[in-house]
Amino acid sequence: MARRCLLMCCVGLGVTGLIGTFAAAQSGARKGEIGTCAAYSGLPSDDSETAGMVFIRGGTFVMGSDRHRPEERFTHTVRVDGFWIDRHEVTNAQFREFVAATGYVTLAERGLDPATHPGMSKELLVPGAVVFIPPTNVGSGGRITQWWQYVPGANWREPTGRGSSIAGKDNHPVVHIAYEDAVAYARWRGRDLPTEAQWEFAARGGRDGEDDWSSAFDAEGKPIANTWQGIFPVYNTNEDGYAGTAPVGCFKPNSYGLYDMIGNVWEWTTDWYRAGHPREQANNPSGPELQDLALTAGQSPSRVIKGGSFLCASNYCARYRPAARQPQEVNLGAAHLGFRTVLNRSEGGPR
């Protein structure tokens, strides 16, 4: 099956004229204060078992949303036990430590095995990953939906392709991480990836009930997360101060002290993706079993990713809420996809 990307087109918006209108409306507006980050190496200050993590006390919350997208339904009561979770997304510096210690090679650097992916085109078997390429031809006949491109040589070290670099970005979230890469890192640290329930509980920061339309802006419309301001994919005002990924921790943390749960990069969870939630109450749910997924012939199973990214805009994606969710193929890295880890241990457990 050819690799897919979830695309939404601005068809019917009259893009060129709309850009001019939007730019004119913004020309006299004061940009929001650019996020300021303390100098940070990208590495926690110690190497303890819970370095860089926050303990989230267990509790009960209403998971999902009935107000927004069909795949978020239905709301249901969920209880999760206490767990530790990274304060911020795993950074380039942290992932580099892992690679240096283990010699690990990511899927984007290895490429897919033709034996396990029969029928896939040769172009998509070579080492590489998906990169956002802003469209340049948006006039009559322009292919505005072609902002995602599979770029040979793109990987976590060279995020936009061969010859690019993450120099000076040690404190940015690592990207182009396939699911198996994230699992390998987590296991090296003696940790796990979060379940969707753990991730959503942590992202809510103690709030319960239905999401508002966005957790990326404050009540005055000022950006409080790294997303896209403007008309995706052709016009970004960069009001939040960042056109791509931002260093971790540049925006105010939630009430649990967690940074960038919304925006910056999408984050992996362990749950297999199935549109919608069961209605029943659940304790520490881990999502459906693989054999229970209703997959069509040739369709690859996906995991749930959460949080939105720097490419989420009000006219595209707009999944910058704790309950929002999206499927992601496990064997594909992307420029807006990262992760954080959890430690399933009590706060005062053995160290």
C-alpha cells in the first residue's frame, strides 16, 4: 500500500485573494510576544531514573469529546493510575545520547524491508521520511495539496534531506521518529510510551469536561503553543515566533508542569487507532487489540498520535486539543512527529 498522508485542501477558498485579505487585516496588528526560553542544553540536569519527568497522580476524567470530530466520540469515564511523564518532548540531544550509547539506526535511516512491504514502490523503500514543503504554485491548476513530500535522506539528523542539519537545535524535539524508534528509546531508558488515556489525562492538566475549540490560543487569541497562524499551507504569520519546531519549553506549561502537550510536534501513543471510543467506563485502557481493527485489504494499521503540531491551523488539522486524535502509520517518520515517555511507577516506589 502506498504511504498516505492526511491532507485537507483549501479548495474553494480563493487562496490567492484570501492571502491578501488576511495579510491586510494583520498588517496593523501587534504580533504576540515571542516565546522566550531559558538557555537549555536539551538534556535534564541529572541522570536519575525520573530525570526530566513529572509525577501525575492517578485520577478519573471524562475522555474524548462529543462536541468536535466524530473520531473523538464518545465521551466516557476513565480512571488512570499514577505515572511519571516527561516534562517535554524528547529532544535531539536526548536522542543523540541514546544513539551514541546503543548504535541505534532509525527506520528513516535504514529504509523499509522490501520483503515485509511487497508491492511498495522503490521510491518509498529508500531511506527517508516525509517533509513539509510549502507549495509555490497556488494559482490556477496549482497542486496546493502537495505540501508533503517523501524526501530520500531525510531523518532525525538531516530533517529536511541530505546536507541539512540539526546544529544549534539540541533543545528542539527530535522528529522523523517512527513508532519502533520511539519504543526503542523508551526501553533504553527503562520507560514506555504513554497510552492515549495517560497522554490525554496529562494534557488536560487537571481540567475535566469538554474541550474548547482550541488549546493553542488564550482568551484574547494570543498564541500559547507552537502552531500555524494564518492560512495553511500558504501563509504563516509566525505570530508565535516559530515557523518550524520550537525549542522545548518556550510556552507556558500546563497545570501539571508539562510543556508543549499542545503544538510543536505530534506525539506517539501506544494505542492502535480506531475511530471513536467505547461508551463504557474503563480503568487504565490501552486501546483496541490489533486483531479487532476493521482494516480494509492492503490497509496498514496505525497508532494514535496526539497534540497537533506546528503545522496545525484553524483551516487545516486544528487538532490542538487534548481530546483530539489522529492515526499515524507506524512505519513512517515525519517532520512534525515526535514523542515523550512515561514511567509506570508510583511516586514513592523503589528507585
